[in-house]
Amino acid sequence: MRIGTGYDIHRLGPERKLVLGGLEIPFDRGLIGHSDGDAVLHAITDAALGAAGLPDIGELFPDDDPAFAGADSAVLLAAAMGRVRERGLEVGNVDLNVIAERPKLKPYKIAMRDRIAAILEVEPERVSVKAKTREKLGAVGRNEAIEVHCVILLEERSR
Ligand SMILES: [Zn+2]
């Protein structure tokens, strides 16, 4: 078994769609980034790459490369998972803390879990999405950003 951790934070800004965990969530602002800014999928990508001993997301998908401008982070995660599987590894489970003051993410947790499981090509029971707030503290608490922490377990494929 191999374990990896991932972390990401993106600023919220106007005139952006909010894309989080592969879902489009109705909100008056979105996450600013070179790609679609999906901090949830970025944290998972980095955790999986780290667990597999592969280069990190910034090395594989450089944010100064025009090829990744506006990129769908689900495509990037799927590509990273291809690299992970080449190493004979599969997802055991993924555990996420998604920290946002607003929008309230509770209504989206199940859909987000199912979407992530589909991208990872695993059963939904292997994915956990926890929605938290920052208790109004710091940049996330002021609703200026959304922050994500991820732990992933990879298992050598025997299936
Ligand atoms: Zn990111």
C-alpha cells in the first residue's frame, strides 16, 4: 500500500463558473486558476501522484503551458490516474476535506463523491467528501478562497 496527501487552495473571483469536485455549482463567483480552478480535483491529483512517486501536478501540467489554459481538471486527473495505473496501482480510498464558507457544500457532497468516483473509475464507497467551514477565520473564512485537503491510499493491483 502507498499513501499520499494533497492540498490546494484557489481564490474566488467574479465572472467565473464555480467548478468543484468535477461539478458545476451555482454561485456568484468561481475559482481563479489557469485551468478550471477545481481545487478538489487538483488535491486528489497531487495526492495520487505523490503516493505513486510520480512528479507533482505542477510538473505534469505546467500552469504556464497554454495547452492547459481553461483545462477540464477531470481530464487532468484521469490522465494522472493513467500514469498511476501504469505503475500497477489502484485507488484503495480517498478522503477529502473541502473547506468553504460559502456556498454551503452539504447539498452537493453525494453528487461530488459520485462524480469523483466516476473519474477515478472506482466504487463511490471508496470516496469520502467532507464539507467544512473555516469558522469565518482567515481568507477562506472571509469567503475569498476555497481550500482542500486530501489523503489517498493506493494499493498494488491484484484484481
Ligand atoms: Zn489548483
